[in-house]
Amino acid sequence: MTDAEAAPEPGTRAEGTLERLLSVVGAGAVELYTAPAGLRTEVTGVQVLDALEPLIRARELVLAIGVDPRSAHAVDVVRRAGEAGAAGVVFGPGRPDFAARALQTAAQESGTALLFRTAWCSWAQLVGVLRAGLAAAGAPPVPAAGGLRLGDLDSLADAVAALVGGSVTIEDTESRVLAFSSTEENVDEMRRLTILGRRVPPWRVAAMKEAGFFQALWGADDVLHRPAHGGDPERLVGAVRAGGEVLGSLWVAAVGGRPLAPNAAETLRAAVRAAAAHLLHHRTHSSGGRLVEDAARALLEERGSVEVLVERAGLPPREPCAVLALGTGADRPADDDPSGLHSLLTLHCAALGHRVVVIPAGGRTLVLLSGLEREPGRADAQVRRLGSALAGQLSATIGPAVKVALGDVVPGLARAAESRRSAERTLQALTAGAGPLGVARSEDVADMVGVLQVVDALREVALPPRTSVARLREFDAGHSGSCLVETLRAYLDHFGDVSAASRTLGVHPNSLRYRLRRIAQVSGLDVGDPDARLLAQIQLRLGEAADGARP
């Protein structure tokens, strides 16, 4: 939601509404999916759904923790929330399309807003953020600062400085400077050091902690006054809170030997209340890169919108794009050092003239490549060149185990998820294959991709319990040192070539022939029967996939 969208209409009151709450906490914490009753829906609180006490309160946001949005239970929760007059229901991340349709229908019929928690904001964090957001959403404005854009901390600092007649810094709970006023001259040495370092000097923080200052500040209900001492001028400081959560502090210091305004303390009391919404908004919006990454991940998982990603990243929505999937080997997951790999990929792509979003994705890294040539052949060539360049760069930096899978080129960001799926299938095939290939498209490894799809399709098939492979597994499990399953796998993988299979196993060909006879005796498998061989190979592949080995 943009600031323009969040702005209230003339003559209306936005405090305590879903619109105001979302404008304060931002899309970094929750994503709004639908609001059939509109954004002016009143929100008065947050409650966690309790299976033992299923009462849902009116005008509150219900956090459906542990409720699978794909389930009938989720639809029931939305309907009950509508009957109770709840403001909305928040589910966990990972919304699938087919479930979203059922939930949306329930939400439309019940008039209940439907929201989803973002992947990087935990439930515990979300509870605090929403409660703080509700408190901050109703904070009264500071005189002369009512027109500030939400989250504009620098302008807020300037506005407060003009009212109190001193210098102002806005700090987080770790004494890092988030903003400072620019209207004063002749500042004291401590303020100068604080601004230059963008944080209070560590030795000063340690001294204040030892003196119990922060304990007093975070527990105080009023503005604290620190009289002038030596080279330090008079100071006022107030803790910024919302919903019981401490967000930071506002500091006011006299400058140029002039005293603070007579009503400085009163002004600062109003300022710390108004600053809550700005600090909370800043907290959930300050990680711009992370919000872009989160929007791109949501789009690739088909739970986000093109508009949100375009707004955050400025990518061209209707130009061809593709997704690359990178794996760095089983001994080093792709997100083992996300910041280093992220920077390397971003800089390398930028050097080649590409705009990308790099997304760590659990053991692999996705690269969303946009703005490709409109002619399909040239776009495909762009993707191949970038994939080869990245493979070379990463292999030299990380090691030869790097695999780069190239997703299909699609006509626009709306279909980026299709390219992600083709890239991930290709990466899976590259990883499963034993060959030296480091860069490939789906068509380059089509046979292995086909095998993987067949294996996936057969995972839930219930085979008879006493097949030949099942008997071999049972025999191996009951006889320590027996390796008949491994022997059969090597024999079939080498098309019945005894010499090649024995070299793979490290045994004499005669030993392999003896094992083959034992396989026939134990399992009854006829390796001369093509159907028996086919079923055996399928079962062996399914077993490997279940064990996390090559499918």
C-alpha cells in the first residue's frame, strides 16, 4: 500500500481503521489480500485464535496461528470471524492459489478482510508490531508536523527542533541515530560525535547503562530532564512507545548557549506520542532491499502481485523476464553466506547491464532477471550468456560444484512463477545428474527432468508389499553387510554390463555374478524380463528419492 493510498479522505477519521494500521506497520509485516468491507473497517485489537476458547471478538484482527490456509478449517475460521464481526483474519505465509480462491469466497461472503503474514516477520514479532501499530495509529499529531509523510523521520526531527528551540536526534533502542535535525548551529561535541558516527559513542552508552539511565528511560512515564554538565548542554529525552513496546527515543539538546523553549517538555511529550507511528513505519519499511526481495519471493510463489513488486523495485512489468536457479553443492548451501553471495550476484549482473532481484530460497538462490529483449531468440541468448558468466564467476569464487539452471523466458512478470518452476526442475536435474554440466536449460536435461517428474508422480502410488526390490531391501536389513540392493542398482544402471558394474562396486566380476544369483534366489527377480527390470528401476529410484539421494 502506498502512502497516497493510505491517506484518509477529507473529512474522515483514519485512526483505528484497517487502512491506518496497514499504513503504519507496512507491507513488510502483513500483506492485505482482500478487504470486502473496505479499508475503513474499524480495528480495536489483536487476538490469537485459541482452539480451546474459540470465541472471536468483534472489530479485532484474528491471528490464525497453526491454521493451514489450504484447509477447510481456514474457511470455517473466516466465516466465524465474519459472523462475529471481526476486522479480519491473518494467516501464515505461503498462500496457494486454489486455497486463496476458497478463502476469498468465504471472505467476500462474510465481509471479512483476509491478510497473510510475510515470511520474514514471525508470529511473535507480528503480535508486537500490530499492537504497537494500533497504538501508534491513534497518536495525536505534533503541532506544525501534521503534514509529514509517514516515516519521514528527518522532517519530524526538524519540526520538533523548531518547536523546542534546540537540536533533536531520533534514536532506536540500540542508540543508533535514525534521524537528526538540521536547523541548529554550534552543537556540542557529544552531538557532533553522535551524528558523525550515526550512533552514540560506545563509551557513552556503556556509561549510561552502568548508571542505570536506560532502565530509568524505558520505564519512565514522562520526559526525563538532564541538566547541563561541563561541556554537555541541557537535554530532554523521552521514550517512544506503542502498544507496550519500546521503539526508540527522542532527544532534545540546547544549542548555542540558549535555553530550550519554556514549553519544550510539553512539546516533547506530544512528539514522542506522534513519533510512534513514524518509528514503527520506519522499522517495517527501512529494509528496502529486503522488502523488494520479499515482494519478488511472493510473486515467484504465486502469492504476491506484480504491482507491489513494480512499486518496490521499479522493474518493467510487461517486458520478457526469466528466473535462474543456482545451487552451490551439497556441502555448501546457496544461502550459507547470503550476504556475500547476494552481493556477488547483484554486482556481477549489474556489471553485465542486467537489473535483477536476488532471492535466497532455502538451499538455493533464485535470480529474477527482467527487461529482456522482446525477440525470443535474443532474449534466450541473453539468459544463456548471463548463466554462463555467473557459472564461471561462481566456480572461480566458490568452487566447481556450482550449478546454474536457466528458466524459460516468459513475456512478463505476471508469469515469472512459470520460469521459476522450469528453473528449479532444471536445477534438480543438474544436481541429480553425475555429469560435468554446470549450466543448462530444461531442454538440455529434458530426460532427467522427465525422470524426476515421473518419480514425483509415482510417490503416492501404493505398490504391492512383496515386490522383488521390497524382498531385497528386507533381506539386506536383516543380514548385516548384505548389499544386494546396491548391487542390483549398479547392474541395472550399467545396462547389465558386468565388468562396468563390478568396477563401480569395486568387486571382482565373479563376485558380482555370485551376487546376481543371490538376488534371483532371494527376490525371484528375472533380470531378463524387461517389465521386471522397469519396475525394479522405478522402485530403486523412488527409494533413493525418499532417502534424499539421487532420484
